[in-house]
Amino acid sequence: MGTSWSSGVTALPARSVVLSLMLGSHPDRWSPGRFAAVAPAFGIAPSTLRVALTRAVAAGDLRRDGGDYVLGERLARRQRHQDEAVEDAEAGEDGGWDGTWEMAVVTVTGRSGAERAALRETLADHRLAELREGVWTRPANLRRPAAYEAEPVLTAFRSTPTGDPAALAADLWDLAGWARAGRRLVAALTDAEEPALRLAAAAALVRHLAEDPLLPGDLLPSYWPGGELRAAYAAYVAELNALLATL
């Protein structure tokens, strides 16, 4: 059983520690020697580290490249999604939005369950929310390319809602719930002291940040803690890099 605190966040197993460290690294390349040097700081024995790395490679989470470990395709995609929330949030909240919304409407039926699930994942990764079955939308305020528009089963366009866009955003996303959970995670990171617990809290925090819809500031409630969460995570990354530099 992992160590925990009142937030319910627990210390990560060895494989999750490995993946969390790499997801937060730029570039995402670690040598076996670097892992061996870092593992003791997080309570990971050498034999446990070897098993964790072997299983991560077997699962496709990591791959070997010139003797080093790099992220596999799925986790590299997750890192890009995570980075958008951590680094590019200003594009979502800077007030430069023109009031239009991205719309994606599924126009082809008869697809398999796997195909439907893959499309839903693609649209969610682009931070669209489902207005009703087969109709996805979000404010058109992000810098990222709308790569989903190339999907042959979709019709994509821009539109301007006739009603209150803030009310629509509140219907599409549980903004109050996201804010409450985010504040709890910042408190958990603040309270954690041991490196393993701090990493676990930071990993939970950045996963939560990845679910930030990155809405324009005009559509955010006044209590929105997105900036607070990003500042807390940035401070942790600086702390972690300082720790790694000593190992």
C-alpha cells in the first residue's frame, strides 16, 4: 500500500514513476544510467527499476533508441496534449477570441464501436465537448491546428452561438468541479514532503491540467484557478530539475 495524505493521492508504483519523469522531460530521452541514478530518490530498488523499464517497453509506453529510452507513440501524444495545457494556456485565456466556435458534426453512420471510440478520443484530445450525440464544439480560441477536420466522417466548420456563450460553456464542462479538484491537488502538492509523494501529487496535478478546456477568459468563472495550477506545476518542475541535477 502506498503512502497517502488527506487528498487521497498515493505514491506511484515504479513504472508510473518512470513514465511520469519522462512525460515531464524535454527532450523525453533518458539513459539507463540516469534512471539508475534517480531511482533511489523515489524509493525504487535497482531490480524493481529493471522490471518497470522492461514492462514499459513491452507495453509500448517506452521504446529503445540508440541505447536510451524515449516515449512511445501513445505517450508522446499524451505529452503534447499535456504541454498544450501547461505551456500554451495563454492562447486559451488571453482575450483574443473573436466569438466563434469550432463545430464538428459526425455525418457518416454504420461505423464500428472501435472507430466511434477512436473518433471520440480524437475530438476530446482537441478539447471539444459533445453538445449532443455526434455534435462536438468548443470556442475557436486555440493556436493548435484542428487536425480532426481531416477525418472523412466529419463535417467541420465555424459558428457563432445565438445564446449566452458562457452559459453554453458551463453546460459543456463542469468548470466548478474542475476548479475544486484543482485546488485540492495544489494543496496536496504543497503538503507533500518526500520526493516520491511530491512526484505523485505533481503527476495528478498535470493530469488534471490536461483536462483544462482552455476556454477564453470571457467564458471562465471568476474563481478559475488555472493560472494557480500552472504556476504550482512549473515551480515543481523547477524543483525536480534541481533535484535531478544533483544525482
